Amino acid sequence: MIFEAQLADPTPERERQTIRDCVQQALHAEEMGFDRIWAVEHHSLTHYAHMSASEIFLTWVAARTSRIRIGHGVVTMPFGYQHPVRVAERAAMLDVLSGGRVDLGAGRGATRQEMSMFGVHPEDTYPQVEEALRIVSHAWRKEEFEWHGSIDIGPGAILPRPVQHPHPPLFMACSKHDTLRTAADYGVGALVLGFAGAEDVREMRRIYDEAIAARTGERLISTEVNDHFSALCPTVVLDDAAEAYRIGTRGQRFFAESIAHWYGDGPLPAEDTENADNAAEMSFRSAELVARLDEADIPFRPGATGTFNTDHAYGDAATAIAHVERLREIGVDEVMCLIQMGTVPQAACLETIRQWGEQVIPHFRDTDSSIPSGSSTSSGSSNSAVEEAG
């Protein structure tokens, strides 16, 4: 599962409740057999993501769980957001406190709003994400290290040392085809959007695999290679399939309009989409958004307009199983459930987690499988809710 801490009509009181609700969902996810939670890091993105200090959220969850893996999906790595040494120290500390359950993803934090808050320049984000990943990996693999690149570090040591040897598994957010190729070249796992539908995920899987097959090893981030492909799966599952579809598409429409606002200069999302014909309205909004962005030449993540597609795991458990079967056939390694969207009520989130735990996950889980210890391997980190689906 992944958490954004989205909320409609944000007030301090609703914001606090939403964050507490996310904690409750994460604890319920462990009870129901999910194998990993991810938490984003975004800053000053009202409505879209109020998860600004994910390391605190993940530590709070880790302290109240014993098995579920704790994933940064992702840490914003450009140096203006945080120094790479602090990223390495915080993740290592959480790895120690959680007993070796941490996964670390890297991202750009590329909205204009976020960059302006931290004085980050767009042209610096790609090279600094790469350099930060190299610094973190190098620091974790050496008892004492120094680094001389665009910044100079050390000599010194990262303390504490992470439990996972030589370090927690590394990932990247991949919203563009070029980023997928970069992740493959780096030897890090890919965290991809699944909004545009299963066939778009199939194309992303193909690009990632081809890049892995073609890589020379010259750009690998670490001696530990992680070729793990995780795809987002928006989902609401209830006994009443029609009600689940209504709640899910309503929440997704809110999410899509939030992304359109922060990445494409669109209006803030409507707080009440209760009476909308969401499937028809979202199809119209997608076409409208693409035309407007083309006309304005606004930088926009290519996959983001796919957020208006509604062909996802919205319905009863059979609907979710059928959707995940498609992802398994494509070769997805991990299904990353997105349940907590701005207008989805807490009761529906908890019921969806229960339905996945009691009906969807057991359908795919090998009865002889066990939860791995979490040590980093060349094929990925740990089993997810529907891990190794391919």
C-alpha cells in the first residue's frame, strides 16, 4: 500500500485525522497480510499530499508493527531538500529500529511549488538524484567514506550502520519511459504509476526489461542490484461492487485533479464530486487537460493524464482478483495498492484492506511462501501483497 495523506477541504483538524487514519490503515495492512507500505514525500501540496515528513510516519508505523516492510516511496533527493548524508543516516536508523525492514526510493520532488519552497532548480534535479543515490549507497557500503563530486563530503562514517547488508534495497520513482531506462541502468527498482491501465504497465515493463538486458553495468549505483518492478493499483473493494466503483472513481477523480493542479497549473480539485458521472467526466477532463497542456507548453509528467482512466480494481473481490491476474500476466513483481484517496471514507479504506487480506491476497499467495528476512538481493527486496506475481 502507498500513502499520500490526501484530503478534501483541508483544515488542521481534518489533516490530523487523515494522518491518524493512515496509521490505522497501515496497522490493519499488517494484520491482513500485506507485506509492505510505502509513504510519499511531498511539500506544500495542499489536497494532493500532506505527507511531508514520511520518515516520522514510517517510524511511527514501524514501532507499532513487527513484520510489514517500511518503504520510502520516495525521498526527495536533490540537495536543497536534504543532504545525502542525512538521508543515509535517517534510513539506517529506521532500519535498525525496525529490525531491517526499510526500502529506500529516490525522487525529484519536481513540482514548481516544492522546488520554490526549497530553492531547488529544475535543471539540477536529475543529476543530483543520481549523485545522492551514489553517495548514499557508497556511504552504506563503507565503514568510513568520503565523496568528491559536485559536493565534498568526509572523510567520515554513517552511524548507525543499517541492519540489511550491505544496505536497504534502492528504488526510483519512474513516471517517464526515460526514467525507467535510467533505473534499469542504475540497477535500482522501479516504482511506476498504474493509472493509465494495464496495457500501459505492460509497455513500462517491456521498456524496463529491455533496458536491463542492454545495460553494461557501467552506471550501476551499487554492488547490489535490485530489478524489482512495482506498479500502482488504485483500488476500492466492497461487497457492493457498484458502490466500490462509485467511491473509487470519485476518489480517483479528486486525486487526478490534484495532480493536474500541482503538475499542470490546473484549478484545485472540487471538494464534492458526489454527484458527478465520474467515468464520463474523467474521460472529458483527460482530453481537456491534454489539449490545454499542449497549448500552454507546460511541463507535465506524461503518465499523469492517465490518472483519469478508471479501469482499475474497483468493485468486489472478484474484480480485484481479475485485475491483478492481468498484472501478473504482464510480469509485475509487486502490486502497490492505492486506497487512501482524498474523498474515500475511512470505513471504505479499512474494508478494502480487509477484502484484499481475506480474499485477494490468498488467491495469489503461495501457501509454502514465507516473508523473507528483508536482506537485499539481486532480484528485489521482499514479497509484497501480491509479490512475484510474474
